[in-house]
Amino acid sequence: MSEFTPENVEQLVEACRENASAIAEGLNLCFDLKKEVAIGESSPWDSENVPVEFDGPGLIVSFQVGENFLFALIPQTLPLPDWYLNPGDSESSRLQTLAMEWSMNLVPMDLEATEFASIAVENLKQSVLESSTEDWATNFNMEVTDEQGDSSQIVVVWPTKQAVIASEDPPDSNESSQNESTDEPSTQPKPVVEKRVEKKPVMRSRDLPTGIGRILSLPVNVVVCLAEKQIDMDHLLNLSPGGLISFNKSCEDYLDLYVNNHRYCRGEAVKIGEKFGLKIMEVGVVDEREDPIIHQEED
């Protein structure tokens, strides 16, 4: 099975329910939130009955399955951070990661998702309409709840016939500045520039040889190494609670991230809510090798 069909609607919804915690984790890590996600029931897509917050700006996490596309509509009122409109390199990487993770968590294993992206749009509902949904298009709500019990919704709709169409003529920033300098504040909401945030492409299944794309969903063991040193066995056997081991490494140095025991990248330790995270700074790290002290002379 490699296409969206009316027959696999409930299979897709069930896959989302099984991966609800992973879906929430991706959302929280991307936007520094503390949310839980619950998957609702599927129903036919009806653009006339979408909640009012989706008739406005937000973010679309989009990916392709076969010839069609699936959209996850995230309204600005979630709330989304201001940077989603104009993300820097770090924020763009977050949005890429969210799209890639959701492309694996929102569909069953036997559907191959490709062409994933996160795109800021002026109007979520209008973007879906412009992308031309299939006659049997379906949607369901993801209920997003925080620690205080406040809730908001994300709508997942599929299939559409086209990808999200980015705006070719974004609002002129000079015009916006002139409007802000007038005495009377404008009653119109500021337009949201529709743009693709996938600035730095990551490996996607379409870039791999035919039939190998599904390896992107295989689990790998990821380990972050704080520091390392050699100690005597006597020192090891005398370790006890409260003991200290010092390392010849500055607390400002990058930490190494290993994938299946091979160093893959480096980054800075960061705090994400109450958890530890790693902000990637270098990818594809290669050990520097010093030139030998003694050079062999050529004959």
C-alpha cells in the first residue's frame, strides 16, 4: 500500500493514536511547549465547519504519500512562537525535524511519506482549498492540552492533490513600516508571509534508491557523551555516593553525539522545559589528525 485510499482512513487514525506520545514530543521539542496530544475521530472534510481559528494564519506541516499530500494544520493561536514566521537556521532545523518526525508518526508503516516541509501560511483553511482536496477527503482533530488543562486543536486533513502553495508576492516590509508609523493603529491583522522553511534539506526517502526509503523509520541508538577519561581500577572500586570524577574538558566545549557508537555530530547542552537536550552545532564531525613529527623521505 503506497497511496491514501478511503479504505485505509481508520488505519491512519489508529497509527496516530499509537504514536500520540511521539507526536506530542515532537511538537513540544520544536516549540518549547509542555502539551499532551489526544487523537479524535475521523470525519469527512468540510471546509465550512472548521473552527474559526483555522480561518487565519498558522503553520502547515505537510508531506507527500504517493501522488497526494497530508496536511497538519497548526493555528497561530496554539500558541505558536513569533519566530515561526521568520525562522533562523536553528528554528528552521526545528521545523524540519518536526516535519520529518511527523511524516513517520502520522502514517502507518506501509505508507511511505516523502517531501516533508513546514510552511507558514496566511490562512490555513484557504491553503487547503487552494490545494484541492479529493472528493472523499477526511480529517480528524488532535486535542492539544497543557498542564493547566487549557486546550487547543490541530486539524489533520488528507488527501490533497497539490502541495501547499507559497505566496509569490509577500507583503512589502516598507509598507508595513509606514502603516505602523501612522497615528491611528490599523484594525486589520498583520499579514503572515507564506514561506517555506525547509532551507537546509535533510536526507529524504525520495533521495534514496527505490525500496530503501523505509529505512528512515528504523530505530538507531543515540548517545550523548559528556566526557571520557581513563582511571585506575583501584579508583573505580573505591567510588561511592558523593565521590567526584574530574575531566579535562571545559563546560563550554561541545558534547559529542554518537549514533550506534559512531560519532555523528556535536552540540551544546540546552534545557528544554525540565529536560536535557542537545542543540546541534556541527554535523559530520571528522577527527583532526596531526602531521607526523618524522616524515619519511621519498626515494
